[in-house]
Amino acid sequence: MLAGNADRDRAGDVLKAAYAEGRLTKDEYDYRSGRALGARTVEELQQLTSDVPNGPSAVPPTFQRPAAQGQLVPFQPQPLAPYALPRQRNSNAMAALVCGIAAPVISLVAVPLVIELHAPYLFWLGSAPAVVLGHKARQEMRRTGERGEGTALAGLLLGWVCLMLTGLAALVVSV
């Protein structure tokens, strides 16, 4: 049986009540309410609301006609398709960014304070790990589909820039 706007609104109210009571997570509520708005039949709405209190509604279960037999069989709810979980952020990408940011801080701030030496050629202390971790993170993200491409790229670029500055500082000091 085709669903009308009143049926969709009733299913939306049932889902809203279940979410307000804490029976559905935010993601599950968003997924189900989106499916409820796009539902064409009452059966689809019953599938979306059958496992929450207030039930599928006052409408009795309908019957489906299998194409092969031509007999009426009772409606059986189908399990909901699970929604996609958000992808995780790659931890090596974050580590690359932290090392890329820490490279100038270590060489320009920490080293002069600790050993009273102004040594801009020590950029490699943080930049070499930033480059290694950035390349490793990008390779892992291509393989696993994790998030963090921009973070890895930023750490990689900061690492290479700091390595270039290290090379320039070494050339200037040697002259």
C-alpha cells in the first residue's frame, strides 16, 4: 500500500520520540528519518519504526504477494541497512603535522634556551620525522581509505620546507 504524507509524518513523530527518549543515536535518527521521508510504501515505514516503542503505528501488518507463488504471505520486516560509519583520521598524518610545526619551535626556541646556542640548522630534528611520517600516512590512507590527506600533506610540506631551510643554514654557516 502506498504511503501518504500523514503516514510519513506519523513515522517521523515516532522516530522523533524515540530519539528524544535516547533509544536512537543521532546518526541512526538522521538515517531513519531521511529514509522515512523518501518511503513510498507503508511497509517501508513499518520497517523503519518497528523496533522502537509506539510501534509501527495503528495500521495492521500488510501482506505481500511473492512473484513466484501468487499466494499472500504475512509481512516480515527486513533488517535495516547499516549506515556508514565516519572514516577515521590517520594518526601518522597528525604526527607528521605536529613534527612539521615543532621543527622551527625546537630549533629557534627550545635549543637556544636549553644550550644557549642559536642553531637554525637544527630544523632537521623535527622536519625529518615529519617527512617520513607524512609519506607513510599518505601511503596508508591510499591503502585503507582513512581521512587526513590534508593534514598529512601539510606536515609533509612543513617538513620539506624546514629541511630546505636546514640546508640553506648549513651553506651559510659553512661560508
